[in-house]
Amino acid sequence: MPSKQGSLQFFAEPPTKHPFKKEQESIASWLKDVVSSEHKTIEQITYIFCNDQYLLDLNQSYLQHDTLTDIITFPYKEGDILESDIFISIERVQENAQLYQVSFQHELSRVMVHGILHLIGYKDKTPSDKNVMRAKEEYYISKLQDQTNFLIS
């Protein structure tokens, strides 16, 4: 497995509030474990929590997509060393949690690990790829549940 993992940080873009300040260390540890389990190394990954409008502006400006989304990942390094900014709309996560009838924490965890899995190289364009991605998400969410009380709402 790769050696020591680098920096993993979390920020909230106002007016969005940070969704898990108290659990920050355990969430960072979990995500670093995910990356290590996939035989990759983090140089720097920054999660930025924001609202729908902020993420829509990024989606339009950088990706030329005029749609709401829950996550946008900007990879700066790919391969075995990961460096990225990952933007997550807390409003989309809240709405999707209700839609899929899961807790906000569960859906946020799924979206966070989804971004990491994309950086690692997993895709979700085909039905087969989506099945692999979803299985990986659920596997790593079960690991989070074993490590912390974050998923207990």
C-alpha cells in the first residue's frame, strides 16, 4: 500500500455551512483509507461545500453544462498521486437524500467517496460502470459506519 497520505481539507463556501465540523478528522481518515485501499496516494484533496447556484456557475463556466449537479471534481494530478478540488452542493445532497430515502450523512458520504473513486479512475457512464461504482460506494460507506458514528443520525 502507498505510504503516508497527504493533505485532505474541507471548506464551506458561504452561505453554505460546513456539514460535519466535529467529525472532520474521522471523515478525513476514512477517505484516506479509501485511497490507500485502492493503492493510490493523496498529495492534496480539498472538498468545498457550496450551494446549487455556486456549483451551477462552475458547471456552466468550466464544463459548459447548464444543469444542477451534486458534485464536480477538478483533478490536477491523476494516476497514483491524487490532487484535486472537489465541489459538493449541499442542497443537491439534501434533496437526493430525501429522494433516495437515506440520511443526509449517508448521501453526503456517498457523494464524497464518489468523487474520490472518480479520481482513482472509476467511471459511471455505462450501466456496468455504474454498478461497479455503486458497489464501491456502498463498500466504503460500510467501512465508514464501522469507523465512526457519523452515519448515525
